[in-house]
Amino acid sequence: MEQTCTCHVDKIQSAPASATSGTQAVALRLEGLGCQNCANRVHNALASTPGVTFVHVDLPSGTATVHIDQDQVRALELPDIVRAAGWSSGHHYDAMVIDTA
């Protein structure tokens, strides 16, 4: 069930466009996102993480696709980054890794 939420978030940040041979695609299941601003907040948190080279958060499906440089960040660290994005804004977000490639 989607939450109604009227929160503010800064403009979406782009993830750095630098990929290495150690790049891995990670799919996340997201929970607690009540509006597009929540999705943007999660996007920004992931995009500002060193080693993240691409982020796409899809609010309707409650998923995110994240490309990471495995030398800088591990897939299992991403859910903690999503949770921290909620804590810092008074929201409760959760995430779990559902696929890696």
C-alpha cells in the first residue's frame, strides 16, 4: 500500500559516469517510499556513494537498479545506504538485494 507523503528533496544528483571492469548490476526491492520525493532521496543517497556508477529508482515497482564498482562498494552495503537516507529525513525506508549480475 502506497503511503501519502509530502516531503521535500533536493534536485536529483547524477551518479558518476565512470565504470571499471569490476562493475556489477544490483537490483534492490525498496519499501517505505511514499512519493516521488522519497524515490529521489533514495536515488541521491545511492548516487552520492563512492563506487556507484549508475542509479535508477522506480517508484511504481518499488525497485532500484544500481551499478557499482565492486572495488569501492559491495552490493550488501546498499540496503544500509537506503535505510540511512530515510533516517536522515525522518522516514523509514528499507531495501533488500534481490538480484546481482
